[in-house]
Amino acid sequence: ISNLGMLGISEFSAVINPPQACILAVGGTRAELRLAPQSPDGPVLCTQQLITVTLSSDGRLVDDELASRFLEKFRTNLEQPQRAGLP
């Protein structure tokens, strides 16, 4: 994992150093206005915190499908931390 978000970098790609197979680049968070799910009063604007992560992987060791499944699970766990089962 390479984290430059704490330095104000919003997104970047990290370089894999042998013998690593993958590296996850984590950028900083940013606030964005989004339409909230429908409420009885109609559409409502709310602020959401978004983050950009980029996975660099060595295609000889990790195929694209596996890398995509990892990012999908990573996203799900960030969006729903109760799924991770941590205290």
C-alpha cells in the first residue's frame, strides 16, 4: 500500500517493486455533492466523501479478473465496514 493522500495528492499510480505482485495507491479524500436516495420530500443534495485508489499489478502473476475482484471487495468493505467483522 502506498498512501500519498495525507500529502494532498488526490490520485496517482504506484510502481511495483520486485518481488511484489501488486501495489495499492491510495489518494486523499474529497467531498462531493450527490443526490441522496429518494426521500418523501423529493431529491435531496448531500455531501459524500470520495477517495481514489489505484491497483497496479503484474499481469504475469495476477490476472485482470483477480485484480478486479480484489478492488470490488475492497470497495464493498470501505462502503460497508460492518461487513469486515471488525470490533
